[in-house]
Amino acid sequence: METNIPAPKLPDDSVAYKQIKGVDDYNKTIKCTYFLVVLFTEGSGIHYIDDAEFPIAKNQLHFLFPGQHHHWVTGPETFAHKVVVGKKIFETFSSSDEFHFIKHNLNPVFKLSNNIFQSVNTEMESIKRDLEVFEEDMSWKKIIQVRMDLLASMMKREAEAYIKNDLLAKSNPVIKKFWDLVNQHYFEHKIPKWYADRLAVTPNYLNILCKRNLNITASDLIHQRIMQEAKNQLRFSEKSVKEITADLGFQNVSGFSAFFKKKSSFSPTEYRGS
């Protein structure tokens, strides 16, 4: 059976796998329409992501988000696992701030420790195998989702270390305090001014600090935290959308649904049904 599963038009609720072997040279920049995860077990060359160049090496994990441009030129010894993730599947496992900060802070490449590499490599091999079975047995779809959850938890762990040791550690002290306040009060306070008042800065200055240190706005950071909790409750709790709306401090279901769809392209009901 062919192990390289092409995905010229991958449905939003699907996952595809492909191996990269040897020299692979794109002659044009390609805009991603899906989320990509690439694990290089061996390799050399350059991966061009938006306006940055990233040398390819062994034990590296590369992330590509929808809307980003990329191409690569790989060396002859290169071997990599490439997993292409449809938008709806990505939305179900990306419910954490860490994934957003990988994208917004241009840190799409991680050098993995040997232990983490072995774990991620095992999951990549399992995804490859399970997709081959899924091709003939639709009941394997839930198993693929579990595999993606496991892979996401490993990626999240690497991203957490990056945020803690690099991003926040090197940021203005006000940003760390803002981060902590948002995590404590996001469900009741959704406007940057409330946080700015407690930090003794103006909303405009708080926004400047966020853009300078985190590459996103103050409102974006608050909204990301709200979405993280919304996705977790929709996916892992039995609460109704009305109950979740109240938990997150929205006045009505229509307001929450409009907010959720604007941020994810899916209604809460559509997301829960994925």
C-alpha cells in the first residue's frame, strides 16, 4: 500500500500523512491552507517560512499555520514525517495559547531532546499506520483524533518551555503581570482597560507593550484565553452552550456564538460536533 497519502484538497475534518525522503525542492513559495507538522529525523537544507530562513537538522519539529508561506530545499540524507491537518481538526487540538504564540512570535522550529523526539516519532509512525487503516475503515477516525491529541500535548510541552524561558522571561515585567491577570480574570473582564488600570499604565501603552513583546494586541491575548477555555468546555464537558456562555461571562448565546465563530470559523455547535 502506498504510504504517502496525497491531500490535494484535504477536507477540513481530515488528516493526511506523507514522507519526505532525500532532495525535495519547491520552486515557488506555497501558501498553507492547512496546519502542517513536520518532524525531521535526519536532514539538511533550508526551510523558508514567511520572511525567515531556518536550517534543517535532525530531531527538529517544524510548524506551519494556515495562511503562512513556505518552501524548502532539503539535502539528500533528509528523512521526515509530514502530517497535514484540516482546519476543523486543528481547531479541536489547538485550544491553547501556546500554539498561537508559536505562530505570532515566529518560532516555528523546535530542536527536540532525544526523549521527546522518540515520543513524537512514535506518534508520527502511528499516525501513518492508522491512516492506512482509516483509508479502508471509517471507524478509525476517532483513533486518528486521539493520535493528534497526543501529538498536540507533546508540541504544547515544547511551546510552554519556549514561552516561559524565552518569550516571557525576556519581556517587559508588565507583560508577565498582564499574562497572569488575564489567566485569573478573563471570564469576567474582557476589555484591556480593566487590566491597564490595575497595571497602572494606559490601555494604549499596554497595547504597545503587547505588540512589542508578544507580537499581538492586548485584546488578542484576552480573546485567546477565552477561546482556550471555550474549546476545552465544548470538547470535554457535558455543559450546554447556554451554560458555557454563562461560565465565560457572555450575556447571551448569540453573542458567544458570534465571538466563537469569528475566532475559529465554526459555531460552538459545529465545533462540538467535530
